[in-house]
Amino acid sequence: MASIASASDWPQFQSDWKNNALEPGPAVKTEPEMLWHEHTSANGDNGINVPPVIAGDLVYTHTTNGSVWAFNKHNGALIWRSKTSGGSALQSSTPAYGDGKLFVASNSGDLFAFDASSGEELWSEHVTDSNFECPITYFDHRLYIGDGLRGGIDTKYYYCYDDTGQLLWKYANGNSAGFLWNGASVIGDFLVYSTHEGKLLSLDKETGELTDEIDLGSEDIRFSKEDPGMFRSSVTYHDGYIYTTSERGQALGYVWKIGFENGYFIDEGWCTQNGFSTSTPAVHDGKVYVGQGEHGYTGHLTCLDDSNGDVLWSYFVDAGVKSSPVLAVENEITYIYFTGAESDGSLYCLEEDGTLAWEYDPTDDVGYILQGAAISDGKIYFGTDGGYLYCIQEMIPEGWEQFHKDTRNTGFSPSNTPDTNNMLWASEDIGAVKGSSTVIANNKVYVNCGDYVRSLDQYTGEFLSNHSNGSTKYKSIASPAYHDGNVWCGLPDSVNSATTVADGKLFEGEWDGNYYCFDEVTGEEIWNFSTEGNAQATPAYDNERVYFTTWIYGQTYGGNVYCVDANTGELLWDQNEIINNCCSSPTIYGDIVYVTTYNFYGEGEIYALNKNNGSILWKEDIHSTDSTPAVAYGNVYVAGGCYGYSDLQTYCFDAITGELKWNTTPEDGIGGWLCSVAIADEKIFVGTAFETEDDYTGLNGTCALDAFTGELIWNSPFGGSSPAVADEMVFTIADGKVYAFGEGSNIDEKANLKLPGFGSLFAIVTFSISAIYIARRKERRRIFKVGG
């Protein structure tokens, strides 16, 4: 089955047919770690000098000896390898993906089409006795590409083929050296590209007929140059303008912006001297980002003002930046990624003010880096001519220290997980509250047991100690939270709200509709926020903002989502257009907030909201639920349904578009309104539920599903409450007990490495708010309230 393309795809050079180079998903903002790297050659003669392309769950690369490789983008597993014609080439053509096919242009002048999921060759056509060195531009079942430099100055062609291998047209560019990195942009009805000699051409994309042409070395435009240099980059289109670069040796080169309307070039824009450049500009939010510098020299990543071409800043690196920068935006900040052209080079990330966010030096220290990167689902992919393809991501901490793993409630762990339902241990009946979730830290499992939080040995389930938890209202299913040797478990008046620990603060909600912020060390109240309705969500925290939901008890309607300043409690936005009750906790992924709704008389929904203003990006129907969404692999997962009232199902949606990827069938009975799924190791873990006249929160099993297909991997009749994952183990609750699943000698080794007598050690544990602070808080409510 062909891999399904998604909004997080990077299917061709610079992401699309306009070379926009912008990823809508989350950015890699902080020091990254390598998720995986794979070698495409055992003998070192198979380098990677083009950026990879990404579609669905696969990442593709074209190597210098003509091989084509497809890897699983999540774990680096080799899916297939195929071969094109032609021998070794320093500069290869970047492939393009479209409609289930991967299109590759070889060094020998042939075009190939492969089945994108299997690697089967579908067709090949000999196009030219020259070679191919520029990227393939794909748009609407058509491929556009130009002759390479082989053969010297001659008539060189730009070609249009359809995706079945039929030549539709070719356009003759007389007395041209050819096209090195000169990829095209598709703009409405037109194809636009630059020639090596400094011309811009606009062709009818259907017929190949010339619409317009300008020479940047003549007086066609007022900012032309007598010697514009050689044009060896692709063109970018953005908001009515064409952008490209040129070079004439290390010292001389330009960045160009030229107006374009209805197929014709307009004498508008600018030209800025920036030195040697073969870098394709990336344009976003009033700025133009472009690389500068030849190999063997130092270089810069330069940011120009889009309105006039003035240089805003220039970041120096000790290698030429021949690569084309790519962009990701999160928290309204643009992050710029590029590589330096040298052996043992690096991948760099800059913030939009030119500050270095991080530098990543790949492990093959002899690998030369020529081209740039591709971005997908918060991960960055790039290759070296040492033959290595890398996937890096932000570091994800081990452990499961808060509800749904972290401050953003993502529900995703980097841990490996069991492939079978092997149960490592089951605790005694300790009164574990069903519907609650465990947290795992410091080799312990912390469990809400009503009047107590109890700690168990992580590897044996041995009971360690009780920690008084006061008396919570309505048998609270709040989950504990751990940080820096302390444990919290909600307010005494809370129902389901767990504590979120972030940035030295504690964020909690309670049933009467108030959300609170306390100092983590002293417990002193910093602010409180009064909402319309009842508050039971575990707050989500990101970038000094806190997000939470409310619902109105006894009413069908009344869902609200709030965003407040984490330091002051000031309301930043309130989304009150959601029809049904928002009972779940919010989840943050990149610049999106996900929430679910419960409808007592019909179906619920899952919503995706803009994190910065609360606007609704998309919504999809699901069974009513309190389940907190979980996000990984570019997807958002959620469980829903209430036994006896609606089917129990688990769903997977594209995180960006909301497209339904899969769902379990009603007959499976997998899911439930109180179960928040956990994700790890390309699996999702979710409970199954039942209901009796006396119990609407019954649990009767745990399932592991394939995260990409929803197929059942294993199930167990034990557990079922919102799972937690850590250290290759899965933890869940039912029948007052905690259950731990796992397998392998690695877990046994970790258990044996514990210090003697560790099980009897008493952890220093405190709780969120003492009775004194609770009393003081209630007194202060009438003095300090924000919102509401």
C-alpha cells in the first residue's frame, strides 16, 4: 500500500513547486539529538549531495552513484533501494514525489519513475545526451527539468514530461551552459526559471511557449548589472515576486527580487550585492534568507529586508553556505536551518534575529556537506557525501513525570516498548484510582490512591511508602506530578486536574472553575483565574503561556478554551465558539492546541486551534470523550465513547489537516471517554472499558496498536486506565492495582543495578499546597482575581 502523503510532507526541493521552504509543523528550537542515521554505502563511494524528500512515512535520497534509497522516516529502517543509470556525479538532481510515485533524474540524462512505497521501477525515458543536475519540479502530474552542464555551451533544453513518461514539450535555450541548480517555480499558468547566463524566462506551463524573458545584464530592468554573474540557483516565488541569486567568484554575487504578474516580469524589486551565492532564497514574514560563500572559503547566512533588499544581519560560519536555507515557525518565531559546505561540516539553526540557536556536527567527521535539509514533523533530515542520512530532533527527556508525559500533554515517550503483553508485575490492591494515570520518576511509580499517593518500586511493584493526599472531591482521578524530588497530586477541591510543573511554577484547576498558579518552592499563590463553568483539565504549558478548558455541569453546551500569561494570569485569548463541553485537558503540538468535547446527547469533536489566537483550524467528529489527545509522527490520537451509550473507538488524524488516517472499529471496543492514549516506539497504548449500573468507569484491558495503521499488536485483560511509558515499560491501573508490562533482559539489568536496600529508601516527597496555603488562598480569592 502506498504511503499516504500528508501536510507534513517535503515532497521536492525546498518543499513545493514555489520553493517556499517552510514547514508548518513544530520547529527544532533547542539542542538536538540524533534519532537515527543510516549509511547508503559500505565502501564510501555513494555520497549524498542533495537534500532528501519526504512523503508519508518515508524519506528518500538520491546518491551520487545513481542509487535511490527509501527509509522509514521515524526509525531509519531501509524500505527499498533501486538504481538509476549513470555513474558517479558530484551534483545529483533532487528527486520529487507525486501521486504515489518518486521521480528521479539521473546523471546520464534519463528520467525514472518508481513506485514510492515499493521501489518498483514504473518507467524510464532517455531524455538528453547531456546530464541532469537541477532539481525536478513537480506539479499536477507534470515534471519540469533542464539539461545539465555536460556538453558545454550549446542549445540546452528545459523539458516537461507527464507522470507516465510522455514528453509534452521542450524549450530550447540557445547558447547556454545549462542548468546546474536552476530549478523552476510553477506560478499559476506559468513556469519560471533562470539560465546560467543571467536570463529569467516565463513559459506557458501547458505548452512550453515563451511568454516573457528578461536579461538581468541588460537594461530590461532599472537595477540590472553589467555583469550579473552566473545564475546557479533555483527561483523562489513569493507574493508577486521572483527571487534568485548569482555569483562571479567568491567576491561578487547578488540577491535578486523581480516583480512578476500574469506571466510577465515587472520592473519592480531590487538587487543587493551579497557575494558568491548558489543558494535559493527563502522568504517569510518580510525577510529574505539566503546563503553566501563558495567551498574552500568562509561564508554567511544573510537576512535581507524584503521591502528594499537592505541587509538586516549576516551570520558568519567558517564554511561557504552553498545550501538553500529552510524554515520552520513556532511561537511566532522563525527558525532558519542551513549547512556549511566543508568536510566535517555542520547543520546550523538560527533564530530570526540572527542568534545561533544550536549547531549540530554529524558523527561522520570526513563527510562533506553540500546541500541543505528537509523538515517534517519536528524532525530535520540531511545527508553528507560520506553516504550518511541523518534524522535529528529536539531532545526528549526520559521518564513520565507528569500527566500525559510533559508540560504540553503530548503523551509521547522516546522509550522502546514491549512487543508482547508480557506482564512484569501487578501490585497488590493499593486503592489505585481508576481513570488516573501513574507517573514514573527516580525508579519509582507514583499512584493516586485517594487519600494517599503511594509509591512502588518501578521494576518489582513492591510497595514503598504512603504520602498523605488529604481528601479530594468526588473521588478525584487527578494524576500525580513529579519534579526535583517532590510529588504533587492536585488540589483538595479538584476533580480531575493534575498539577503541571513548569518554569518554577505549579498550575492547577479545581472544580469550582478556578485555575491557580503557585510558586513551586514556597507554595505561595501567584495568581488565580476564574472561568465560566467547571474546571477539571490538567493545564498545558508552553512558551510562558498556560492553556486550559472548562465545561458547565448539567448543560450540553458551554465549552471554553483559555490561554493566559503564565507569569501574570492575564487573559490572552478565549475560544468560546466550541459548542459542546470541553472536559479534556489541552495538548500542544507546534503552534496548535488540541481539545476534545463531550456531548451528553450526541457525538463529540476533536478541535485544532491556533495556539497564538485560539482560532479554529479544523474539527472532526468523534465519540464524546474526556480523553486528552496525544501527538507524535505527525498525527494526533484520541480515544472516545462511553460503554452503554456509544461505541468505544480510537482515532488517528493528521495533526495538521485533520484528515482521518484510521480508526478502530466499534466491534473492537478499544478506547473510552476516560482513557488518554500513550505513544511510544511506533505504538499507541490504550485501554478498553465497560460499565455497570454502579460503575461508569469500568476498565477491562490494555491494547497496543500500530501507530500508523491501527492494527492490534497485543492486548491484555489487565489494566486499562490512561497508560504511562518509561524505560521500556508500560504502566496502567485497574481494580485498585497497578500493572506493568515489559520484556527483555534490559529491564532485568536495570532492576539489578539498583543500590542495595533501595526499596526501603523513603523519598523526600512534598505535596503541592499545605493546609495553611489552602486557607490563605481561599482568603485571597476576593482580593486578587484575573478574568472571569
